[in-house]
Amino acid sequence: MVGPGVEVAGVVKADAYGHGGLEVSRVLLAEGARWLAVSSVEEGVQLRTGGIRDARILVMGGFLPYEGEAVVEHNLTPAVHSMSQIRDVDRLASASGRPIAYHLKIDSGMGRLGSRAGAEEIVETLVETRNARLEGLMTHFASAADYTSTQTVEQSSYFKGICDYLRAAGVRAPYLHTSSTIAIGYGRTEDWNTLVRAGHALYGYVSPARGDAPRQALDVRPALTWKAKLLAVKEIPEGALVGYGGSFRAPRAMRIGILGAGYADGMFHRLSNRGKVIADGKLTAILGTVSMDLTTIDLSHTEALGVGDEVTLLGTEGEATLDAQQIAKVAGTISYNILCSISARVHRVYV
Ligand SMILES: *Cc1c(COP(=O)(O)O)cnc(C)c1O
């Protein structure tokens, strides 16, 4: 979608949003990605020691003083968030005898990571730090999906102002990058620059926009299906209570199923008595409270499922679909949170 002039860094932080950092990275590299992005040095080291050698790895959270050696040893590319960190990279580079590339993150108005230093101060720091190599300038948008807000335009123009000043001062940074999934999907082409950082879209999601947004143009589908097995199926009489606190009382005789998945697997506790799963091709209700390891569901609509059979917690079965955005709405959170919460205990199968 971004075209040949723009590189795509595959964002594989948080174990690739729960999908498996190494497995996803291998696929992305096989598809031609040259950049991956992670959150921490530790995540970068895990990719390197897992055999990801050829890709550049941007560490978006930067590094702490004790992580400098690992940055050098594993050839990671840190995002740097202050002038003093540029000096840290410079010292690290002169101590290790190699130039170290870094990307300087500008806080253009999100008020999270990034330097608030003005362009002149940045140029002064760059002049003093000849061993560190500025390879990229980056920023991150706070409200890219909100077309009722002017924040993105303001952030974009602040960032552009810094980039223009630096260019005029003779500073060359081959990579300028600001856009993640939403700015890609809604076609903020002027913000794509030379690199975009795509996470959510790789896993099949683009969040809905607010206000007068252009058409969302990324054609993606959820990459992940999540299933759990029935540990028991039984009949309960009218009036029977289900689960901790007896928060569900059967309004009639019912058939129920007890799934081997609970909040320790990533089933949000907030789905208690509200969420749904797909059983035998139909959406059906979660009954009572979600427990640590178990979730009880209504199976009154089918006699087809028994012990050991699978129920879909996230995915599509026949006509019924349940994706992370739908689950997030019921759980009172965002789709990213649903995906990242599927815990390590859930066995991953790659097909
Ligand atoms: C997580 C992250 C991204 C990726 O965002 P998506 O919305 O998942 O595409 C990009 N940039 C930064 C700085 C991030 O932290």
C-alpha cells in the first residue's frame, strides 16, 4: 500500500502482539521486510538469539545505561529520546570502536517518549557527537484515528519543522518515520516519509476512525484464531447457579459447557455474563464469572459438542465471527489489549 519508496518496519513487540515474535519475524523477513521494531533491548536480544540475523532491529523504547553492551553486541538500533542519550550512544560507539546508528525520537506533541529539544539544540548536540550516527528521525501520533482532532496535523507540522531545519543545517537522516497502522490505513500519505511502522495491520486489524475520515484502504483480516476445548458438558435445571458468586442463575433448564480457558489465558474477566464465544457455528453466551482456568458457556442450542471438542473464542466458524475489536468492545478495552493478553499458556499452532 505504501509503495516502493517507503519501507515497512514490521512491529513485532510484545511477542508480535501475542502472535509469536520469532515466527512472525521469520515470515516478515521472508516477505521482504528489512526492518523489525520491538519495544525493549530484551525483545531485540530474543530475536537475535532466536536466529533473526539479517534484519535491522529498531528498539523503540530505547536503552537504559546497563543495556548499552547488549545494544552493541546484538547490533540493535536504539530509538533515542534525549540529548543526553545521544551522548551516551556516542560514548558507547567510541568505546566499542564502531559507529552506532540510532533514531532520534521527537516528542511532537504526544507527551510520551521523545525529545522536546528544539532544532538548534539538536544540531549542537549532533556536532558534538561524531561517533554516534543519526540514521533516523521519528515521532509518534497520539490521535491518528481521530479526524475530529487537529492533533495529528499539528504533530506532523512540528516534526516537519524540525526535519527541515536539520536538513538545512546539513544533517542527513535517511529515515524519517511517523506513521503506524492507522496513518497507513487512512492514507495520511504525506506522513509516510521513507519508513512506516506497521503493527496492528500485520495482525489483521485497523482501528475504526472518528469523525470525517477517508475510507480505510488496508484490506486485512485477523491473522489469529483462538480456540479452547470443552472439559465438560452437562445439563443444569432451572434456577441452578453458575460460577463464583453465583452471578448467573439459569432461567430454564440448560445445557452448559465448561471450557479449559480463563483469565490466566487471556479471557477478560470483564466478559463475565457479557461476552460470547462461537460453539458449533453459533455465537453463544458466557455464563457467570470467568475463572482463572475455566469459562462456562451456554450450549443449549446444540447437542453436537462433547468433551474435547473445540469452541472458538476468537475467529470465524460458519456464519459466526468474533474478532478482537468485537471482544474489546464488550470487555471495555481496545483490540490491541485483547491480542496482547492471550497468555503464554495458550499453545500456538502455525498454519
Ligand atoms: C506499537 C508502536 C507502533 C505500531 O503501532 P500499530 O498501531 O500497531 O501499527 C508504531 N510506533 C510506535 C512508536 C509504537 O510504539
